[in-house]
Amino acid sequence: MNNNKKALAAALGSVFAASFSAIFIRIAVQSGTDPVILAFWRLFLSCLLLVPYTLRQPHYRHELSRLSKSQISLMILSGLLLSLHFSSWFVSLKYTATVSSTLLVCTEPAFVLIGAFLIFGERPCRKALPGLLAAAAGILLVALPTGNGGSAFDSGSTALWGNLLALFGAISVSGYILAGRALMGNLSTLLYSTCVYTVCLAGLGLLAFSLGHSILRINLTGRLMAAGLALVCQLLGHTVCNWALKYTKAANVSSVYLLEPVLTAFWVLLIWKEVPGLPVILGGSLLLSGILYFIRCESELCD
């Protein structure tokens, strides 16, 4: 198995871990935890685990001391974009349906494709494009139904606000992915993740302060969900995703992440008994088939 296939397999594992994000956030928000404070604690716990370990390793300290100004600038940009992603998406789940929000935040492959072409000159394999288009069509089918499954097009100002926030979360995370792609070729995954998460933590802290929120005001349920977000979604999701960016194109990782709304819909069904309609099932099947086709074509291209 070459590095590209290993990276795609790692991305699949990371999206499984990341699919619990919306579930943990929904439980915490329903318990009364503020979404921005929850995001702050997610990053605080992640940094609490990563920073001491990273700084204890001589080779990471040496690598840190050799960072160029451009690398540091890109890390800061990446961390701030990640803080915008977390804050906007977490808040969106307070106003719109879980599946709807997850679907919209997972539209970022479109922005990544545009950015990767403009910045890196990356052109997706033409043979693989039908798979990506099929996946996009699947997302539309899943987003259309109303009722328990939620809709990306629900009427009402609160749902619209939540949907716009989720879409902004997609745009900001696409910038984070592209910045990571620019950096990961020359940096170790752990050092990059530790630095970016630290910047993200600072950004979320400043945002909480500007909104007048106390970072200490979080209940027990919120703390438990923040721990789940840090251990499962952050370390096994985002950090593994960062590693995958070293060995495959940014568009590939983003396309795999289209699986996230399907998995999230399954967890919603399992926990809250919210049964998706037929269009959700058909759309999910189309989405999954499109992703598998896209990955297969890209893997064959890199063999």
C-alpha cells in the first residue's frame, strides 16, 4: 500500500471519529453549555495533552526553533481559521437541525477544490469528477427533507441564521485545510497540530472574552462532552486528518469528509430516534457511492 492509499485510509478513520462532533455538541448545548465555551474547552483539553508531550521531545523543540516567518504566519492563519470554524459551527447547532448543520459544514470540498487549484495548481483527476458530483448531488438529496431529519432549507430566521453559520464554518475550515496542505510537507504532524491548536485556543479565548463569556462557566455535561470532543474528534479526527494531508491532495481529504453527515445522521437515529426520510437514505447512498468512486480513481492515478 503506497502513501496515498494509507493517507486515504487514515482520512476514513478520522472522519469516523469526527462524526461524533455534532452529537457531543448537541448534548452539551442542550444541557445549557454555551457553544463558544464548549469549543474553547475542546481545544484546551487537546492542548493540555499535546503541548507538554511535544515540548518534552528534543527533535520537536529543534524543529520549532527552525520555523521560518512564513511557516509561523501560516500556522497563525490556520489556527485562526480553525477557531472561526469551531465557533461558527458550534453555534449553528444551537439554531438549526443537527444533520442540516453537518451537511452544510461538509460542503467545504467545493471551496477546497477552488482554493487548491488557485494556490497549488492541483487538478482533480477527470475520471474521478463524476464521483465528486454524485457525492454533491447526494448531499442535496439529504438536505432537502424536512421534519425530524432537519432541512438545510428550513424557513424561519433562526434556522436560516444557523445554516449561514454552518456554511461560514465550511468556508473557514477549507482555508484551514489548504493552509495545512501548504505546511505539512515540511513539518511533522504532531508539531503542526500542537501549534495550530494552541493558536486556535487563543482565538477562541479572545472570542469568548469579546462576547462577555466566562470560560469557567461550563457544567459537568459540558465538560464531559468537551473531553469527548478533545479525545475522539480532535486527536483522532483532526490530528489524523493533518497527517493524511502530508501524503494526499487536499481535495481527497475533503471529499472523504463528505461521509461525516451520513455517519452523523446514523448517530442521530440511534440516539434520538429521529428517522430520516427516503430522500435522506437515497442521498446518503449516492453520496457514499460517489466518494468511494472518487477515492478509487484518485488512488489508481497515484499508483
